[in-house]
Amino acid sequence: MQSMIERDRRYELGAAGPRIEIDDAYIGGERTGEGAGRGRRGHTPFIMVVETSADRRPLYARLQVVRGFQSGETKRLCGRVEAGTTVVSDGGQWFRCIAEQPGLVHERHVTGSDRAAARHPAFRWVNTMLANVKNSLLATHRVVGAKHLPRYLGAFAWRFNRRFVLKTIHERLAIAAATTPPMPYRLLKLAEARW
């Protein structure tokens, strides 16, 4: 999983498609006694980015666990986006800094947080991918802890990005593992580290 993350980290978003959909989400959290909504104990925040083609077909995805939804985290992610790309986001205040990034065009759609907002056509692929990620992880595993989430999300994105080359996916994984710089075992077992 670490090799998958390292391999995908090499690529800049916006190189293949002129448009990016970005959204925030949580995985996990206590189900009882904490109430509903954002910020529940055990919630792990992450940002999902889906690069789309000119005709709005999904090309690549990147999922990044963040410390919280803050402008600094968004700027760090946007630092890996090629100039001239249109970034489509919802009305989240942590996405407002995208307009300040040189060379990026920010397209904001204030949607709210109900079910109709999830069906907004500007966020078709990012919302579809978020549903797929959550269903995939939570259907396979009873619990996904925050310390393991970065690698699970990285592996999901790596497989999605290579969905059209399934015949050679094992070879590509071997290449990714062989070209990833060595990492001592003591660092590999530190699942808590933010990758």
C-alpha cells in the first residue's frame, strides 16, 4: 500500500484533464452518544479530488487524509495541481483559498449538505467516488482506524487510476514496489504517520 501511495504521489493533477472536482468527507466516528454531524469523536477527515476530462469523464483520483479542513491543507493539495486547471468545489470555507493559487480557476457551487446537494451535477464523479470508497471500505472491514486510513485510501486511488489496464496491474504494482525508495521497517509499521 505504501508503494501505491508513493507511486501516485509523483503525478500532478490537471495534466490529463482540464477540470478537477474536489470535496471533503469523513470516515469513521462513534455511532452512539456523540450526536450527528461533523467533528464526532473518531471521525477522520479526508479530501477527495477527481480529475475529469473535457467531456466530464473521470480520469484520476487522489484521496488525502488531512488533519482538519483548513486552508493550509487545501493549499498543500493544490500545490500538486497544474496551472490552467479549473477546480470545482462546494461552498466550504477551506476551499476559498483555491482562487488565490496562481494559475488555478476556482468554480464554486454553494450546495448545502442535504441529499439534493449530493446529486449536484458539478460534483457527479467526486460524490460517486466518495460513495464507492465508503461502501468499499466499510463493506470489507468492520472498522477502519484513523491510523490505517491513509494507506487504504491510497490503495483505492491507485487501483482506480489503473482501472483500464487490469491485465498488467500486477506488473505495475511490482514496478511501483521496485521503484519506491527503501523505507525502514520501523517507519513502515508506523501506520499513524500521515502520508
